[in-house]
Amino acid sequence: MRKILIGLVLVLAAFPAWAQNTDAQSKEQQKNAEQAKQDAIRAENWAQCTSDDPDLRISGCSAIIQRGNESMVSLSMAYNNRGIAYNSKHLYDKAIADYTTVMALSPNNAGVFINRAWAYHLAGRDTEALPDANKAIDLAPRSASIIETRAEIYEKLGQRDQAIADYRAALRLDPDDGRSQQGLQRLGVAP
């Protein structure tokens, strides 16, 4: 009988530790479930942020930006992608604001400078577009598309000779660049 009582005392003594262990496991499972839920939401936001649909892109990128726990690279991408969506919806001021934010996060990104130049250009603000196009070319001097964008800006500004020079420079880098070919045709000159 004494052995049974000792065994019962040992079992009862171990019960609080077992209960605490079970409680800790339950909390860990809840924590893991919450993390899995957050990971799924983040994945869905990124899928939307890279969508071809501008409204989905704006929604997904905005959620990523508002969450605020992304790396600088991820935030740059979210702002840039949202800027592209704003551009496609003709919300140029919002696009320009997002590109300006990316420039602060990633000041050596030629793509964002040319994106902001393009937004200024589409908004009819070519004087403001030109410095961004110049900076983009400084950062990526062998990009035909960036040079071609500056050529369009020059053309809109009435700077014919600079536009022709840039269209020709873009064609030297990419002989199949249709936009540069069209630009030279508009200006009445041969490639």
C-alpha cells in the first residue's frame, strides 16, 4: 500500500509540470498558427503587389507598405510597383510621390529615376522629367530604353538636336528599338 501511495504522490507531484508543459505546447502551437497566417497574408499581398491588375497592385503594395516590417529592398519594390500602377491609372502625382520615396531608399536605382521621369513626362512636366532622365543615364549609360525616354523628353521640350542624338544613341545600343525609329520618323530624319 505504501508503494501505491508513494507512486500516487509522485504522479500528483508531476501533474503541474505536465499541465504547464501542455499549456506551453498549446501556446507554441497558437504562435505557430498565427505566424503561418501572417506568412499567408504577406504572400497574398506580394502576389497582388506584382499583379498586372493596377487596382490589385495598389492594394497589395499599400498593405505591404502599411505593415512596415519589410526590408529596405522590399519597401523600395513595393513603392516602385505601386508607382507603376498609379502611372497606368494616370495618377501621376501619386506615382511621382512613390518614386520619390524609392529614391530616398535606393538612390542608385536607375529604373526609379527613369520611372519618375516618365511620370513627369506623361503629366506634361518635361522640364522636371529631364534631370531624372539625365540621372538615370548616368547610372545606366548603356540602356537603350532609358536613352530613348530622354529623347522623347527632349522632343517634347523642342530640343530637336538632342532628341535626334538620343534616338540615334538608343538605336546603336538596340537596332530594333521601334520607339527610337518612330521618334526619328516624327522628326523627319533617317536613323
